[in-house]
Amino acid sequence: MFGNLILSLKMGVATKVAIALALSVQYSFSLWSVTGLPKTPPRIWVHSDIHPPNTGGDQDDLVAMAMLLQLSNLMDLRGVVVGIDTDGSASACPTTKDWLLKNHWADYKKEVANMNKHYGGYKEDIPLYQTAFCHKDFDESKPPKNINDPQFESMKKFIEEAEKGELFVSIWGELVEMAEIIHYLKAQNTPAAKTALSNIRVIPHWVIPKNAANCTGSPKACDYIYKVGATSEVAFYNIGDIGEKGIVQNSCNENHFLNVDIVKASNVGAHIKWKSIQYAKTPDMSDAASFLVPLGAGGGMANFKSDGSHSDSKRNDICKDRPQIFKYWERGALAAQGQGTYAPPYGASTSIDSDAAKLSSDRHVTFAAGTLQFKGDFGTNASVEIFNTRGQSLYASQTLESIPLNLKEGLYFVHIRDDKSIQSNKIVVTGN
């Protein structure tokens, strides 16, 4: 049949060879139920109504923000705007950026070196802006804002990014700043403005029906986004409540759950402690759906229309991707703690270190005579998944057992997970 070469590493030991990547091979850690990660990281911009704890506002953003930072290597995160809110404390709202810089952002900076060493693809700095639209609604009858005014810096930076190429706008709260941006661009009527408008992809969470939480505080902004979406002036992807009902409340009743202890053990992940609301053992990170869809979850962007129309059937589509969503987050949190193996989701060039061919003395994987075997004690609750170099999952099991595989010649990756760590192994199958 086929011969074999096995490279494996002790659980949790970091070394570049463990990435299981050959030169110029593109690889994604796992696939969604329908599709894989996009070929290149999508450019994403976030509008959030996050508030400091205990100041009102929508506290689930505290969870979504931790998730965003630890999954940010899956995307090209161009900017985060905070304070776009009408629910929380009006006095606390303008302090949100400063609070985040001292908390989520400070903790991210503490852990980014670890995340790049043990996973890869994280930016050293992520731009953070404070909105000028705290406790305000949009009024189409008024002139557009002057984006050169420093208070509208986030609008100006957004437009610069939209002029460069496709930009997915993950909106966790009110639509006011998005409405102001579109209003401004339409008024300019220049080639650059038209290009920016054509590149914008508006993806708000929970703005349907129109009396949903993210529309009630700024109904004029919500009506305006629905209008420009229906007339195809801007691409408006209405994902509805799929994050809340599909991911958090588990609409499809699948049996995978986030290992909250792994996440909370990291500095960034510890911020989820402020969110007490849970459904089916899942912390409420519902707004995260608006950046998970551009990454391919829930069928990806192709599963949604660009005119603002919506179907509740999409809840189950993203619900089926809960296992992969949780895997990505757990892996980011483990990397932040100095665990896991270097395997950037969009691939990387590296050299092979001959020392990595040494097998672990207590735990390793072998592939011989067409059978994958696991040697040693991998602990309880261990599972295995095997991928090809395109990131396609070929086999997955919740137990470690001898697995007969009909593998063609080539490079494959074996990921073994337990409650606390991930081991990445590379196998190369060659002909006799």
C-alpha cells in the first residue's frame, strides 16, 4: 500500500515544525459544516455598543470582544469602534475606549506574543476608536457630518478602508454610525465615494423585526439602512438573531459546548466572567455571529441575501458550526496561555527542523499499514480530527482508537484535543 513518515510532538510543546505545514501550503485549522475559511482573511470593521461592566448597555459585548480578539488571526481586523449605544449610561458611554485600552486591549498585548508563537497570524496592534454617536439617532434630513472634524475620526478611517477594498462591517448594536457614513458617501457623489459604497458589506446582529433591540434606540438609523439595502445602494446582509438563537441557545440541539475554563484561564478570556447570562452552558457571545459569517460560518456570506431580507432558517445553519466556532476560540485561548502548536490558519512559509522528527516518549501517533494508531495516555475526553492540506476534514472521532485510512500519497494533519491542550501532528504518506 503506502509507506509512511511520522512527525509528532508532546502535547502542548511548541515548535515551528509542529505546524504541519510544507512550504507555501495553505491550511485552515478546521472547516465549517458547509465551507472552509475564505482564501484570504476578510477585511473586517466592528461597530460595538460595548460598555464598561455595571454601567448598563449590552453586556454580552464583553464576551464577544474577548472572542473577537482571540479569533482575530482568522481575519484582517481593520478597526473597532465602541460606544455606539442608546441603552447604557450616557456618562459611561464616552469612557468606553479608555476602559477597553486598560482591559481587553492591555490583556491582548500581554498575550499576543504567545498567540503568535503558538498559533500565528495575530496583529500586534488593533485600531480602537470612540464613536461620536453615543445616545444619538440618525437624521437623514440633516447635512452629512464633516469627517475632518476630529470627533468623527472613526468615520474618516472607515471610509479610507472602504475605498481600498471589500469591507465587512460587523455591527453589534445601533446602526447610527453606519447610517452616517452611508449618508456622507452618498452626498459626495465622487468616484472614490462610489467605490467605498460598493465595497461596504453591512452585517448587523438582531435588527429584525424592526422593533428588535438594536433598532429601538435609533429607529431612524435602522429605517435608513433597510432603505439603502432594499434599493441596492449598499449591500445589507441581515443575519437576524442567529447568534443568539443559533449559537448561544443552540437551536439545532447539537452536543458540543465551549470549554469555558480554557477560555477564562487566559487574560483576555477572563473578561467573560462579567457576563452571567448563559443558555445551555454557553456564554452569550451572540453578536460574534456578525464577524463569524464573513469567516464562513453558517454557510458564509453566500447564505444571505444582500438586500436586507431575512429567514429564521439560518439559525440552524450557524448552530451546526458551534463545534468549529468553539474549537477556534479554545485554540486562541490556549495559545494565549502558551499552549498549542504554531499553525496559522491561512498558512505560512517555514523550514523543517530535523529535531522535530523525534517522537514523544509518552504520547505519539503512528501511521503504518494504512492504520493510524495512538500510543500512550492522552487523557480523558480526547478527540481526533484529520485534515488534508486544503483544510478539508477527512475524519473526526470523539474517541482515540485505531483508524484504518485509505490515504493517497501526500501531506496530512492530525489534531488531537483534550480538555486542556491541542497536539498537532504531521504525517507524510509516500509510495513504496
